[in-house]
Amino acid sequence: MKYSSYLTKIPEGFFQQMPNLTYLDLSHTGIKELPKDIHCLVNLQYLNISNTNISSLQMELVCLKKLQYLICRNLKGLGKVEDGLISRLQKLEVIDLYPYGWAEPEELKSLKKHVLKAIGMRVVSQEVLQQLSCLPTTRLYIKNLDNMIYLSFDTLSCKDDGFLQEIKIKSCPQLEQIVMKGRETHLNKLKISNVEKLQNIIWRDLPPPEFFHVLKWLSLSRCNLDNLAWVLHLPCLSYLKIIDCAEIETLFYIEERVNKFGVAQHSHYIEITSYLLLATIKNDEH
């Protein structure tokens, strides 16, 4: 059924004759909801509904007692998952609600008893972030945390089993400082946008090339960072986008180094833009 864009509805009763089904991939289809008889799939171990029009996870899913993988990525209408849903699926190993879905702190707290290997979701509060710090997070979308002033990277995942792959930080109006602390990461995608008070990224234990030794995708926009020279030394970077987040002189320096010395020569995409600079050029033309 995967990639069947014309599939918009699964008829009721369709799953009643499939009690032995273990793998179901409905990703990239046009379906808007799962039929209520999804509860009949009592042996299902893998369910993927990513990139569909589904906007909620119904409680019938609690009947899938053998479910190990619940993949719900890029569900634009998905918000809070109903309390008691994922905590009652005790065999879950992978939960991916990223970037729109999220669960309450108490629900996340109960997951510590599970044999969880990976979780990705949106962070809507400091309390949610605190619970996720004890779980093996892989993808986080931190958005609209109004009271967060300081963020330490080593608190974003449990220290022993975490392997963060992707982080987005957006519209955190009080965030002033991010501390890159701990051992080298597995992060390959980082996006920071609309964090206008962010001035400092501090490197505590390792230099940027070692800390972000596999980072491939970096986007920084509408920040106020005072030092961006570290982006020139990331060994695996293939995508770099910097928009309106530093003094013009800093942007000129980075662009000059890229062009003159072939820095990040393995990069496939580089965009460095200052809206202030563009406005100045436009005014000079008149």
C-alpha cells in the first residue's frame, strides 16, 4: 500500500480477516484515519503511517499488544497523543512522532519501564524535555519554549543509549545560549531558526569538528550568533544555510573562506544571506 496516493480510505472490516499480519506500511498514502477494526491486527509488530493525512491516533491501537514499531513521522495534523496509548503498548521499541506529535510528561515517564530503543517527537514544554532526557531520543523539534534561556546538548537524550540524529529549534524567544557538552554526537541534521536572542554556542568538551563529526545538514536563520567560524571546519557538512543571523562582516568572512580556500569543498549546497545586506544593496541601486 505504500506510496499509493490515491488510497484515501480503508473500508471497515478490511483488517478483520488479517489476524496474522505482522507488518503494515501505509506511509505516503492519502488516508485520513485508520479504521476501527485496526484492533483486529493482534499480531502486528510494525505500523508506519508517516506522511499521510492522519491527524490522531485512536485508542483502538492499544489492542496491538505485540507492536514494536510505531512510525508516525510528518503527520501535520498530529498533536498530543492520547494519555495511556503509548504507555500501554509495552513492547514498543521505536516511537517516531516527529516533528508534530508529542506526549505528556507522565506518559513519557512511564516509558522508562519499556525496552525503548528510539523516540522522536516535538518538545512543547520544559517538563517534556526533562522526561526525554532519560530516553533514547533520535529526533527532537523544540518549539515555542518561552522560558528556556539555556540549553545543554547533553540533556537532550539519555547518556548511555541516546543517538540524536536530527534537531530543530524554533521560536524560543528567551534562549540565549546553547552549550555543546559531552561526547561526540551522531547528529546529521541541525536547524535553528527564529531564536533572536541566541548569541553564543559554547563548546565545552570537544571542538566542533569532533563534536559534530558526522553532521551533514546545517541551517541557521534569524539568530544573533557572534561566532560562526566553526561551521567552516565540520568534516562531513554537505548542506549549509545561514540567513540573517550574524553581523555582515562575519558572513563576508565565511563566504570568502569558502570561495578562496575551498572550505567545505564537499558541500553540495551553500547559501549565506543577510537581509540587512540585501536591503542595503537594494537601497544603493536607487
